[in-house]
Amino acid sequence: MRAIVCEAYGPPDALVLKEIESPELGRNAVRLQVHACGVNFPDTLIIEGKYQFKPEPPFTPGSEVAGVVIEIGADVRHVQPGDEVMALVTWGGYAEEVVLPASSIIPKPKSLSFVEAAAVPMAYGTSYHALVQRAQLVAGESLLVLGAAGGVGLAAVELGAKLGAKVIAAVGSDDKFAVCEKYGAQTCINYRDKDLKAEIKALTKGQGVDVIYDPVGGDQFDLATSCLAWKGRLLVVGFASGRIPELPINKMLLKGASLVGVFWGAFAMREPGVNQDNFMKLAEWFEGGELRPHVSATYGLEQVPQALNDMLARKALGKLIIKIRD
């Protein structure tokens, strides 16, 4: 099968497309014919050996897949060949086939194409868990989403609006306003041109925001810590800026606020039942046309390095997807 291979830790341009053997199938595993694979910021870290886990090269990156089950292990009962599914894998997604635990399989909503489905597991799984389980967001509360035009950010905007929050989208350029407003943001702020703290103070009449969703870290995190309301919750989702910030903890004390870590992958493994319930609710909304992933660009398998570089250059609006077959 064809696959993108990381032969040694390095930048996206060092990745190569080559023929490799399809992985062996275990008794509790499923072989998936991959139709599409989502492009995610952690992919850029794992190929440089900078992520929480470090597979030994050579390996195939890519974690968010949608496709058709073509083979099941001897002990698999709830999945059958021919099922259209989506899943999150540790790595291996940028390939024509991937083998993964049957427990990782999520039925693909019939209303979504394979390209759209490949945009769902990480972005919507992370954002739903963050807003519902971690922030316990309540209708009528205010929600500030940093990096709001990116994959997980735009999902957080859409889900926050669906949950009844007053959503404020923080982005790095005015051309990203339209997509954030389409997905439910009531207000958009260009943090490069505006004083984020002053804008939030004016919008909230000095009260601050109830929940901050931060997949960016760096300078935006530094600014956001001053924007929390009393008993606010600051969700730490990721560090797409490249800098892991430090927090003057007195800011949290003075506002009775909470700093809340969001690691959806670990949550999904530790609490699979709750995670399954989350996706059942998401599937209901997808099937009802109440949610729709925004895919701004698709690439061929040979274009994975370009897609990753485009993500690093912040060219993505919503999701970038690798389309492997129709």
C-alpha cells in the first residue's frame, strides 16, 4: 500500500511517499480502507519527536481517519466489513490502509461525506468534551475561543453556539471573520489589530468571560488570563503558537477561577463510555443538519508535506483534509 513515511524526525518536507506492507491484523483489530485523513497540529509535532508520545521512525503519521472496514479480527463483533466509519488512531492515518483497535471505531454519520467525516473525531471530540465535561458550559454564558478559525477552534465556536453560549471569536486576521460568524460567533476580534483585553472588557461591561477555550497558548494565553470573569474557566487545549506559557497563578486566585486541562485522547481511553455518549449526541446533531464541518482545502496523499506546511503557516480555515480515494 502507499503511505507517507517519517524516516527520521524532521520537518514536513522530509516526509516521503512510498510503498509499504499493510500492518498485520490482531484479534481485536479492524483493517480500514482509508478514504480521507484529517490534518492536525499534533501531526507537525510527532514528526519532529516533540509530541507526548514518540514513535520510533520509520512510521506513518496521521491520526484522524474516515473510510470503509475491509477486514475484522477474530474477536470483533460490533463492526462488519463494509461499515463506513471514522476513527482516531495514534498514528498511521496518512496511508491507503490502517489497522486500529475495534474499540476506536465511530460510525460515520450518513449525512457526511468521507472528507467531512475525517474532519470530525479530533476537532468535535475535543471541543465537545472541553465545553461539556470540562467547562460545564451553561446556556447564556460567554465563551471566548482563541484561534477560532482553526480546526478545533471553529468546532468550539459551532458547539458553543449550539449549547447556547454567547461566542466571541479571536482570530489573527479580518478575513477569518466571515467563517466564524457563519458558525455562530456573535462577535469577532482581530487580536493582532485590537487590544484583546480592552475589547473583552468593553463587550462584557467589565465582567470578563465565563469560559476561555485556548488551543493556541503563547501570547494569546497571556492576554486571555486577564479576561476571565469571576469563577471563570480557562481551558488549556493545546499550544499551536509553539510556546507553552506560564501562568501568574494569583490571577486565578483573585477571580476564583479554574485552570482546566483538556486532553481528549486520554479522556477517550479512560472514559470510553462517556466518549461514546458524546459522539452519539454529535451524530444526532450531524444527522439533523445542526452541525457541519468546514473543510477549506483537500490534498492528495503525495501532498501531505504541503498540507502540514499550510497548517503551520496558518492558512487553514476549519479543517485541511488529505483525500486518498473517493
